[in-house]
Amino acid sequence: MTYLDRFRVKPGRKLKLDDIDPGFTDKHADKESAQAETEEHAARLRELQERLYAEHKRALLICLQAMDAGGKDGTVRHVLGAMNPQGCRVVAFKEPTPTERDHDFLWRIHAHTPALGEVVVFNRSHYEDVLVARVNKLVPKKVWSLRYDQINAFESELTSSGTHILKFFLHISKDEQLRRFKSRIDDPSKHWKLSLGDYAVRERWDDYMGAFEDALAKCSTDDAPWFVIPADKKWFRNLAVSRIVVEFLEGLDMKDPPPPVDLKQIRALYEEALKDSG
């Protein structure tokens, strides 16, 4: 079974995150046993992204969502960092600015979607408006409950214009999150990540899980699927995300574009230049 199928949230199907083991690692016992496969996916990802850029017929939007310390930054760094920066951007969405609040919730999102040939990674995304906004009651239910259909319509518009969408929920356990918080305390190089708000969010863990479950179930579509990635083991998270992106891009059957010039003429010019240099 492909990872595209194994970890995909089927459209319209309810799910319980408690039923999905965040420590799952498939056939791999440890990081070392997965390393060769992970490196293979990284190399293949570079090739496929270059072809996407050269073909210039479609785009790819990757959305990453997780609880705090869930591994969004690590996924960007270890997996998606394998791609050529010339054709790849990362956008991190923070708390909306006053100007952004004066527009509809998707206004700031649309401005950062990828152009043809480009890969864009959203570190957090428009889904914050049915997660944080819902759990913290930043808007009433009558507002956020309409946003699922608005998001689906927005993503449908993107896909009809040539943008493919892959959405990943990095699924960690509450205990693993606490271990990662401790590593931030113990490691001075990670002190900048410390936040009192992280612990307040832990107190509402069940509320967030419910919000994620609704978002995943209501907004996983054929054209813009959600994937639940077991992420307690960072190395398996990296392997799974990279493999899914590779499997998806390979399925597009992209072609190298034809040369923009006459090859015979270019070869003749090269031969002439070679003679002159010799």
C-alpha cells in the first residue's frame, strides 16, 4: 500500500485521533534502519521539484499543522529543505495583523499561494481559523462553523487553477509534547522557542483534538487531501512526509519541457567555441 493511501483521511469519513498511534514507525525499528529510504526520497524529491519548476504548468501547496512542538519546523528543515530554494517558499502564518483582521480570513492566505512551477509550504495555515479561533472563541460558532465550506471552496478554486494541495497533520502524543518542551528548557539554543502559551494550550488538549478531528473530516477532499502523520518519532515523520510528496509528484507524470532553442544551432555554436578555445 502506498503512503498516499495509508495515511490519507478519506473524504467525509469521521476519525478519532486517539485511534491513531502517534508512535507508529511501520517496518522501521529505529532511525538508522530508515535512513537509506529517507535519503532516497530526498534525492528523488529534488529531481521531481526541478521538473515541476521546469515544466511550469502546475504548482504545489503543502500545508503543515500540528500542536505546539509537533515538528512543523523540523519537517520544513529536514524534508522540504531538500528542494531547490529557487522554486520553493515557506510561509509561516502568525497572529493576524490589524490590516489582515480587516479582511476576510482567507485574504492573507491567497496572497501567498504558489505560482505555476512553484512549491509553497504553509507552516500553519488558513486552518488556524477553525482551530485556534474555535477553541479560544475568537469568533462565535456561527462564524467558524461556516469556514469549513469556505475553505473547501477556496481550495477547490486553487486546484481548478493548477495548484495541487497536500495537507499534513503531524500527530504527536501529549507525553511526547512534554518531552519536547523539556528539551527546549535544557537546550540553550532552543530557549527562543519557549512560551508560556504552550502550557496554556496543553490544558485544552482535548478541545484542540476535537477541532482537528472536525477540520480533517470536513476538509479532506479528493483534490486537497489531509494526511495524519505519526510524528512522535521525528525520523519517521520525515520519512513519511517525504515519501507521500514523492509518491504524489510521481503520479503527475510530469515531462521535461522541450528546449527553447534549436539544438543543432546550439551544438554548432558550441563546436565553434571549442575550436576557438583550442
